[in-house]
Amino acid sequence: MARRGARTPLLLQLSLLLLLLPGGTLGCASVAVGSPIVPLGSAVTASCTVRSELCRGLEQGKVRITWMLDNEPMAGSQRRGVEGSEVSNLTLPQFNRTQARLWCWVEWNGTKQRVGMAEIRAGYPPAKPFNLSCVLNLSDYGLTCQWEPGADSHLPTSVALKFASHPCRCRRSRAPAGTGCTPQGGNNHCTVPRRLLQLYRQMELWVSATNALGTAESEHLCIDPMDVAELDPPALQSIQSVPFQSDCVTVAWEVAHSHMHMELLCELRYRAPEDAAWALVTGIPGQARTAQHCGFLFGTPYRFQMRCRRSSARGYWSDWSPSRNYTTHEKAPAGTLDAWWSARPAGAGGWLEVQLRWKAPGRREANGRVLGYRVTLSPRRRGRDPPTICNTTRTQCNFSAPVGTARVYLSAYNAAGESAATEVVLLERKGQPLAGLRAVPGGERSLWVRWEPPPAAPAAYVLEWQRVPVEPGGCSACWQMERDGATTAALIRDGIEPFQRYNISVYPLYPDAVGMPVHTAAYSKQKAPSFAPKLHLKSISKSDAELCWEPVPVEMQNGFITSYTIFWANSTAEVSSAAVGPSLSSFVIQELKPSTLYKVLIMASTAAGSTNGTSLTLVTMALDDIEIQFLFLTLGLVFVLLILLLICFQKNGRVKQQFWPSVPDPAHSSLGKWVPAELPQEPLQVPSMREPSLATISTVTVLERAAGKQPPSRGKEPTGEPTGAFPVPPQPYVRQERPGTAWAAVEPQRGRGGSGEPVQYARVVGAGYKGQQHVPPRLYLRCGSSSSQPLLGDPSPSPQPYENLWFHGAAPQGCPGDGGCPEELPATFPLLQGLRIGGAEELHD
């Protein structure tokens, strides 16, 4: 068993090798289909038959047949056939491919092998060719036919041009048909050679298309080959004007030599440079060789061409001959000229400044090239030419004429002569105007002007239009006259361009006056403005901003401005907008937030679009103008007050003494001469420099006065004679020994009189004023009889804080009557409590 299992793969490999050998499947299997070419979308049937005895290596009963349509597996039915064969049948209900391969596979022991194949094609029957036409070439007499093929059939199709030479059977002849030609390379035309043709006899021709599914034929064409002959064009020999019929010309030509025996029918065409289309003259016999035609314009260049064909043919015309140019001779201009004028007084000289404009004559009236125009004040008479006031090649003239001139005469001239004079009546402009006027686009380069006629019927109308802004030199041709007084509309074309504004005026013409004009403006086409105006900030506050702008120039508007739209947005992208009319040039934005940055943009709009301008950045103010004015006023007042105070401090002594008192120098006072030389000293602590404060009393010394000296009673005036009593002590005095220390004399208590009554002194310790120099340590007291004398010898009264230091009453005994200083007081008083420099309190022992 093991040995047999090992041999199985080897046998399988040998069997497959035999199947794959060339000729290994030859005669082993066969594939048959119902039809290899079928209509697209129809059903397809196929069968595959495998004969095991012819397939080497296949065991009978173990064969399995499968199908593949290109690379797509298909399911078929398998059965056992005759003589031990295996048969598989396959039906495709709808074949939607134009071409495919159907494979038959044999599967044995898990391995597949292709054993048969059939190719299937699908398509449609051939389409019917159409538009068959033929042309006979007279150079080689070959008949070239061409046609349009029908729809693609997806199948190989053979096409041939066929013919029959039986004229009596031209309509679907059953006579044997011959093949005229077969197109090569898929072309849709071919040429029947001369040997197969019969000239001057009818032939039946058609196109036949054939494939596996059928045959289609085009419409049959019955022609005489000579009827479809393509002739050579004639050659124009000469063109001349008829001498006495100046609007007629004579044309002469020659035909090709090969056409001399044919009866031909020819056509002549001509065109002037200004003409949009050719003028055609038909029915010219080819054998005549000459033809005459009238109706040509004078002095006009023309281009002529000619072609011919057989007179009895339904065939083709020859090509047009090469062009030949000819200019007809001129004639004096004819007709009248349309004229328009304007007049105004020329100062005080009795003259008029007249501007006369006219329309150039048309081609039919000009009769050639106009060389110039002449304006005179009177008509031309036989044998005498009037004086010319204007001779120009332009269509306008400015000249001066005497006041009262009612008519001028205008004429045109060319090389052949001068036209009859046109009388121009200079009427006054005082007639009735139109009842209404409007203009609408008539196209990109035209405008329709419509109006309502005035109550009185005018004889004609004059339309004027001018581009805005006015071009230098103006436009002399920008006007036209409508001679029909009943018309109410006119189309203007001259000088009209899109995106440009035009001012239009209409004047009614009456027999004896010119009506007052009515004006309007119009565009033939509009678009968005070329740019938007630039914004300017006129004023701003904390909640409002006034903006202004210059209007867009007319030449940049490209249409009527319908509105200006202002947009503004803050840093939080809160966008607001407002639209204003086209006549405004400023706008106030309200309800803005104080001290906020805004971006402002303006947009200009017409009926055809809008254009944005550049943005403007602005910042609102924190305060209004009134608030700013009030703030500046307040600051100004404060500044003025400060200046006034500074001036007062610098100039007013009393103010200066009030705030910065002048402390007397004790070293130079009279008290220093009689105060004891040695007084008990106590160590004092000098306080640090600080602001002025109340003085501190550390020691009070009481000095005994001499016996027998009584002070006078209070309230009595002192006398010059000495008395037995000590005089009433003066107000306390101060002696300063070191910085912050002073001796002060204190008035005794009332009621203590008599000999030996002590005089109180106090040594005062206190800090000096900040920034004040220290005074010398000794303080001298000056005696005086008047309470108004200061203690320190200052002629001016001391500041009020030192008022208690003044002496009151008469000088003590032993002092000169003139207030000299007393002797030095010897005794020391006990310390007094409650002493305050400049204070209001009473001092007590």
C-alpha cells in the first residue's frame, strides 16, 4: 500500500505532462457553438465533447468538464455521450459582449486543463449609408463618389460602390449590377474609372454594406456623369463703364478650352468695400462672353467674380474665378445735406459766432470721394460765385456772421463737380420742448432714445449726444436728424461705446423755431465701478465717527452709481453696514464703543455689480470733546492756582513768615548781657531733626529781684521816675544756649508782689525748625517800656507763637528810662510746669 501511494503523484504528473504535450489533446475534445456570430444581446449555446479513449491519461468516469467565458467561469450541464464520451452543454441567455472566447476545461484529480475553445462575436446588421454624391473630374473623367456611413455594427463589414448602366431601369433596376469601386483603408469615398462610365447617359449608383448579419444599401442615385461634371472657372478679361450710361458696366470673360463645346450658364457677383454681402447677377449665358449690368454707384471701387456650369445640368457650379477690381467713374454730389447749428453774440461788434455742423453725404449722394465742403452767405448764381466764409474737409465749421443773418448755404464737391447748395435757416431756440425723454440700451454699441412729443407737432427732431467727460475737441458727428415729425424713437450708433456715460439732448424743429432741448443720460452697457472711493476721517468722538469721500469719477463709474455701502467692524468681528444714496459724500457712524479700534470699508455699486474700496482703520476716543475741554479747563485752573500760590509764597512776606517764621538770633540780643554767666547745666538730649513741634521745658530758674523794687500795678502806665517797687516783669523771654535750648522769662502769678518776689525763668529744650540754622547759645533780653517792643530787637512784630515773650510795663529800677538793659539777674527759679512757648496758658509756680 505504501508503495502504491508513493506512485500516485508520479502517475498524476505523467498524465498532466501527456495532456500538455503538443498534440496531446488533438482529437481528444471538441467545442461546438450554435453560431460564432450572433446579434448583440441574443442567446448563445455551446457544447463540449470529451472522448476519454482519445485523451491519454484520463480514466473513464472521472472526467469533469467546466467552462470559462474569457476569465469568467460559467456553469454548464454534463452528461455521458455515445461511445463513452463526456458531453457538457452551456447556454448563455444574453450575450452582451462584442467579442469573447469560450473555453472548455477538463478537471481530473483536482487539476484543470483547457481542451477546447470557440470565439464568439456579436453586433448589428450594417447601417444604411446616406448622402451619396458624385462629381466628374474633366481632367481624367473619373467619377468620384462619397457618402456618409451609418452607425457602427461592431462586425467586419464590406462596402462597395455599385452601378448599373441601364437608363430605363434606373429606378431599382433588377439588371446585374457591377462593382464600380471599393474604398480602401476604411474611407468613405472612391472613384469609378473612365472605362466603366458611359458619358451623356444615365447611370444608377448606390453603396452596399454587408456583414455576417445582413446587407444594407444607400438610396440609388440616377445621374448622367456629365451632369455632375466639375467645370473649370471662367477668366474675367475686362470691365468697363458704358460711356453714356455711367451707372452701368460691361464685363467680358473667357471659358476653359475644354468647355468650348458645352452650353454653359454663368453667374456674376460684385461687392464694394463697405458692403456686407455680395450682389449676385444670374442667368448669364456662357457663350455670350460679355454681359452688361447697371445700378452701380459712382466713384465706387468694386470687386467682381464669375462662375459657370452646364445649362441643362442639375450638377455643380465651377469655382469662382479670381477677383478683378474696378472703380466706377465719378459724378457731382447730389441731394441735400443734413445740417445743425448753434449761434451766440460775439461781443458788442454786431456779429454772431456760428458753429455749423452737417452730415457727410451717403455713398449714393456723394457719387465719388468728397473733396470738401463750402459755406456761403448767399446762393450761387449763374456766372458768379458768392464769397466763401468757410471751405473745409471736415463736417463742421465755426465762422462769424453779421447779426441778423438768417440763412447760410452749404454745398459739397468732388472731382466731378459741386452739389446744389443746401439752405440752412438759423432759427431761434424758443419753441416748446418735449413732454418726456428717456434712453435705453439698444446693444453694446447703440442706444434707443424714446420721447413724448410736445403739444404742437414738430416738423423734425435733432438728437445730440456727448460722452461724459467731454473729450477734447468734442464730437462733430455725435448728432442726427429725424426728418419724420411723427416719429417718437430713434436709434443712435455713432461713437457709442459700452461702460461710458452719454448725455443726450433732443430738440424739436418747428417751421419757424427750434424747441428748447430736453436732456437725459444713459449707458449702452454697465458693469461694476473700476474702483471705490477712498474714505477719509473727518471727525471722531467716543461714540461717533464722521467719514467723507470723493465721488467716483464719471469715467470710472462704468454705470450709474446706485448706492454707497459703508461697512465697519471691531476687533470682535461685529460687522455692521449702512447704505447711502449716490448723491451723498459723507456719513456719520453712530453708537460706537469708546476707545475701540474699528476697520471701515466702503463699497460702490451699480446695477451690474459692486466694487470694494481700501479699508480705513480708526480708534474711537475715550472722552468726548466737552469732557476733554472740561478736563483741560480743570487742569488749567489747578495750574493757575499753583502759579498764584507760588507767586504769593515768593512775594508776600506775611505769608512767608506765617509758614516759615524768622527765628531771632539770641547771641545779638540785650538779654545776653544780664543773664547770669553761669547757670546750672543739665545734660540735655538734643532731639533729632524733625518737623516743628511743641517745645519741651526741662529747667526753670527763678531769679530774686532787689529789695525795695516793686513792680507797678497792672493796668497803670509806667513813669520815667524810679519807684520803690520792682516793675511788673515783662512777658517771658528766651535764651538759647545750644540748639534746641533757650532761657525764657515767665511772668509771675498775679497777687505775688513785694520785695523779693521771684522772676521766673525757664530753660526750654526743643527741636528747631527743619532746615533752620542753629542760633548762638546766648540770648539777650532787651528791656522796653512799651508792650509793642519785641524781645529780640526785631523792628517788626514777632510771629504770634512768640507773643508771650514780649515785656510789658515800665523798665525796672536802675535801667535807663530809654529802655536800657538791666543788670544780670542772679537767682535761679524752681522748675515751672506747663510752660509752652507762644502758648495761651497761664504759667504757675
